[in-house]
Amino acid sequence: MDEAAGGDEQDDITPSGTDAGEERDAGNSDYGAMLRSHSAGWRLLAERMHPEQQPELDRLDEIGMGSTLLRDLLDGFRQQALLLHSTISAQARAYEEMIEAGGPEDPEAYENYRRTTEFLNELLPGGKH
């Protein structure tokens, strides 16, 4: 999180709405599951969207309207969806490793997770998010 925003860095990578004890453990599990679910959703979108559009694009070519621009846009979108899938999946793995190593209360585990998340954010178009 941007320090100018007024929060500490830990706020943007720990599940929101969790309390100490059992509720926190449940929240940690839910956050990891949410990351996995989002990752799977982006992969599914990338896998299904592109092939389903091919017949329509072929029809545009048949009637002389050309589909090159749309094909390029769809390819770019698919690549972005796969990138999101990969980065969110890597974040989920890093989060689960942090939890197994002692959670955000363990300074080394938290720092490893924070660095990994920062690196992954830098991979996304536009740099830091």
C-alpha cells in the first residue's frame, strides 16, 4: 500500500475483517482460497473466450469486414488474463507459505510475502499498483 495513503504496508496483503484466534485462522484460509479462485477464474476466461470468438471473427472475414484488429485485441486480452492468472496464483502460493511459516506476525515470513507481492505487482502492466 502506498504509505501516502495513510495505512501501513501490511494492510494491503492481509485478509480484511479477520480477528485474532480462530476467526483469524479462518480468514487466512478464506483469503488463500479467494486468491486461488480468482486465479482459476482468469485462466478459465482466457481458455474459453478466445476459441469461442473464432467462428464470429471468421464470419467477419468472410463478409469482407476484416477481423485483424479484433483478433489482436482478443489475443492481447487473453495474454493479460493469463498474466493475471499466473501472478495471482504465485501470490496465493506466497501467502500460503507465509501462513505455514508463522503468518503475518512472523517478521521474516511477512517480509518474504511482502517482497513477493511487490515483485508480482511490478510484473503487471503499469508497474506498481
